[in-house]
Amino acid sequence: MGRLRTNEFLHQAPDSGTVRVNHDECPAGTDTRRRLYVTRKEDGNVIAYCHNCSNSGFHGSASRFRCDPVARTLVESEEKELVMPKDMRGDRNYWPREMITWLIECGIPLQIAEEYGICYDAKRHRVVIPKLNREGRLVQYQSRRLALDDSPKYLTNKLKHEHIHDPIGPGESTCIIVEDMISAIRLAELGYDAVPLFTTTMTSESMLTLVGRYDKIYVWLDNDSVVVDRQADIICTGLRLLDQNAQRIMGFRDPKHYSNEEIDGIVEEIGG
């Protein structure tokens, strides 16, 4: 059994849990079955194993996670109010090219990004995405790295005892549950209500806040791993057990990866 080079797997590492990806340049032959498993451990370390060539890899980042409190992937505040870091740049004229490119690739016009309070953290070179509750109070904000380094892709700050899964959108009869806020914004701008989970799991308490409010709820999580598929099934089953009309959208990536026309077409096709 050989060793995997860091550049073979580290860029594929998830924020938490395990993903399956194709092992590019696998010495055992072309991998088209996603035989490379990459896992982010709770301590921040990343391990990888290829079931095609049996090579493994390890990247130790736990010391960085321990030493820099800002780099914790999730910070839960006991305070009654959550405040965005100082010196955030909400004016798009001060946003770097990398941030603008990422937003455009996700289908978010810069004016819409400003309207949802998205801003730039110049100190850490990250895009910051806030989440408000139904009363308009900040309950969570999440930042995404812009640099191509080994820092956590997403960092999350939230109020510990606050419900963060209020839908965004116009309040129509259809709600779509997604993983991230950018996908939720895309859906809301198309006229759907959307709930961003900021993860792949959903509690029964959060499900109960949605039951009976919508004619139909769709669960649309990224199809990037078996674990995510399983979680989507769990959410959908849980909603159905609560007598909610719920259906999975399967076989697609997050909504932010598609055009407006494609999103509408996917929802219409699944809904029949």
C-alpha cells in the first residue's frame, strides 16, 4: 500500500464527514466509480483512502484548528445577540475579483448579494453570508474561503439556542430544503420558499416548524456522497411521518450550480 500525495485529496475534503470522488491519475487505472474516500475528522485532520489502488493519505491540520479560534468550523454563541465581525465590506465596489467571480458562478447578481447582506471579510479573505430569522434578526452567519489554501471551506457562527431554519422567500405554497444559503437565495429569487440547513441534517423540531405550511416540500441536497443521499432520505421520511407531502429531488447538484431555467425545469419535472 502506497501513500497519496496531499494534492491528490486535500482539495476534495468536506467540511465534515466523508465524500466519495474519482481518484484522478489513480495508479491502478482510470477511476470512474468514485473510489477515493476523503474524510474530515472532528479534530480537523483529513484522511483519505482509495479502494481502487489501496493508497492512503493523511493531512494533519488539528493543531491549526486548536491554535486559531477563528478557524473553528462552528462557533455557537451563548449571547442573546449575534454581531457580524467589524470591518465587513458590504459595498460591492470593495469586493475582490475572486468573490465577484464566485458569486457570478453561483448565479447571484451583485445587487442581489448586497440585498441579502453578503459582504467581504478583508482580514481573512472570505465571503460572509448572513442568515436572518423571520423577525429579521441575525441568527447565523457563514463565511466561505476565497483563497486556494487548506483553511476550512466554510466557517459558521450561530446563536446556540436560536432556531435558524426559518424559510426565506415570498411565502408561496412550495418550499425547498437545501444545504446552503446561496442555493436558498437562488430559489427565493425564483419565487420558491427555501430553507438552508448549513449542513445535511435536520432536526424533528425544525421539521415541525414547516409541517402544514406548504402544499409540498422538496428536499434538494447535493448528490456528492452516499452519506448525503442517506440524510436526504431521512429528512424526507421524517416529514412524511409528520403527514407532510414531501419529495426528494435526486441526481442533481445544489441549485446554485444551475441556471434559473434549469432550476424551474427540475422542480417542474419532479413535481409532475
